[in-house]
Amino acid sequence: MSDPGNYAGSADRSLGQLVASATAEVSALVHDEIALAKAEVRRDVKRGVAGSVAFIVAGVLILFAVPVLSFAAAYGIHNLGLGLAWSFLIVGGAFILLAVVLALIAIAKFKKVKPPEKSIASAKQTAAVLQGVKPHPRPAVTAGASRPAVTASGSTPAGKVVAKPSVQDKASGVARSST
């Protein structure tokens, strides 16, 4: 695995440039996430519209066509020799059956509508990655003090013990180094 700090030119980048680069990358990632969500929602909206159209057609059939066509059909069946009440009952049942079939088609279309699964999974993955990111601490340097040189063996010259700076010194050192 390669270290991102070993790339050519990465040592020459300032903290501001690194922050700007990270901000641009996060912005592009969020933009791509939104585009993916829009595409998935657009697909599901089309499915929802198809189901809605089926419900609307069923409603229009019941509201406008049923009275006119039922009278015509009932009188037509009555002319065949069946009683008038039975003729109207047969026609009404046929229209109810047609409305039920259209409602079942609409329900089947609505069941195909799903949440944007790819977008949700990608957003969760991005959030998990960003939660694991921690800033790299920089060594604190106080004003007028210099750090003792470390030899190849990992010790300081003359065996001096170097005291660790306090938390406040670390915070002020980071604040000075980032300005």
C-alpha cells in the first residue's frame, strides 16, 4: 500500500491547499450522491405516475361511463328476454369487475416503487469513511524553544529526556502552524 504523503509534490502543498482540495472532493462526492438519488427517484416517480394513471382511469370509468353505459347495456339485456332488474345487476357487476382489475394493476405498479437504495448505501458508506478520518497531529513548537535532535538510534543527544508539551501548548502550536 502506498503512502499518500510520498507522491511527488504533496510535500509542497500548504494546509490551505489541502483543505481546499478536500473540500472540493467532498463537494464533488455530495454532488454525485445527489445526482444518483435524483436518477433513482425519477425512475420510481415514473412507476408511481403509471399506477396513479391506472387509478384515475378506474375512477373516471366509474364516475362518468358507468351510469350511461349501464342503462344502455341493461336495456339491451332486457330486450333479450331477461328481467330489467337482472339486466341492471349484470351490467353493474361487469363495471365493478373492471374497476377491481384496474385497481389491482395500480397496486402492482405501486409495489414496484422502492426507496433509492443505491444512494442510501453510498451515503452510508461515505459517512462511515468520513467518521474514520482523523486529523494528523503536528508537533507543538513553542515560541523560542527548539526540539532536541534525535539520533539514528532514536534517542536525544546526551540522553536528555524531552518533556511532552501540555495540551494547551499543542493547541496553540497547531493554531500558529495553520495560520
